[in-house]
Amino acid sequence: TDEAFASLPDGLVTCLLEPGNKDTLADILKYHVLSGKVLSTDLSDGLSATTLNGDDVVVDLTDGVKINDSVVSTVDVGATNGVIHVIDSVLVPSDIDIDAFLVSCRDIPETAVANGNFGTLVTALGAADLVGALSEPDGPFTVFAPTDEAFASLPDGLLSCLLEPDNKDTLADILKYHVLSGKVLSTDLSDGLAATTLNGD
């Protein structure tokens, strides 16, 4: 149902609907389909059935009707070419790692928010009007991201001072000093390498 899709982790549906993720989306949708017309009266507890994506789902009749862990709320909805059973959650094949998949869809600000250790950085990016600049489609960028702990170790009062609207330019200058243009992996680094940040230094 729409509710089942709405209960998926934030951003997952949007990510799945991106053209580059068509195969993963198809894989998940096919995991909801069996070949043949299987009515509720054909189900038995523990029945294993192969879906169109090649993976099996398991029927559980111990407490109502479940397909894997999804509760079946309505059975035997007729259609001209088969039957629909309504479930309360989206079935995800075991070979799809949702967390890893989501990471592939997040830009830098979204990744920082999802991580949970960069709340101050996200706040500072917002105060400096840099969230949009570091979001897709802009980039790629490399960010040396200070954690909340790193910000907390600054001299007393400095952070709150930097977050004041009058100090937006100074804050932006400091934040840009943590960003390189281009995607620089740890394997690209060498001892003594000098790189120019977005603030020009």
C-alpha cells in the first residue's frame, strides 16, 4: 500500500525512483510477484514460493497471514490476469542492503545528517548558506568533516560567535577551508601533498 512505501526509511523511495536504480527497483517489485494465481486457500503454513526475482518468500499462518514479516491485510482481490493480496510493508530481498543502498543516494549534506556525528557542521553549513552549494547536482567535493566533538573543542564562545548572522562570511570562509573540489579518496593522498580548498587557501 501507499502506507507501506511511506514507512520505508527516509529517502529510499526517492532513491529507488532515480533512473540509475531501475534494476534495484525492479528487483524489489518482482520480489512481490509469484507466477500463477495463488489464492489464500492455496496457502499453507511454512510454504516457500519463488518470486519473479528468483528469491523465495515464506508463508506464516501462525497468527493471521504473513508473507515473510509482512502482515496480509486483504486477500484474494481479483484481477483479470491474477490475484492481489494486500500487505502492510514492502518486501525487500535479503541480498539488498538498504543502508548501503541509501548511502549511494545521499549527497554530502544528507550523508552528514544521516551519520549523526555532524549536527554542528550541518547547522554551520545552514548558517553559512552552504548546504545548497554542497548538494547535488553540484560537486563532486571532498570534505574534511569536523565532528560535533571537534566543534565542541573550539575556544569557549567561538562557535556561537561564528553562527551569528553578521559573521556569515567568516564562517563560510572557515567551512570552505574544509572542502576540496573533486572526489579525493584516501588512496589519492601522498605525504606532503598540497591541495587548494574552496576558500582559495
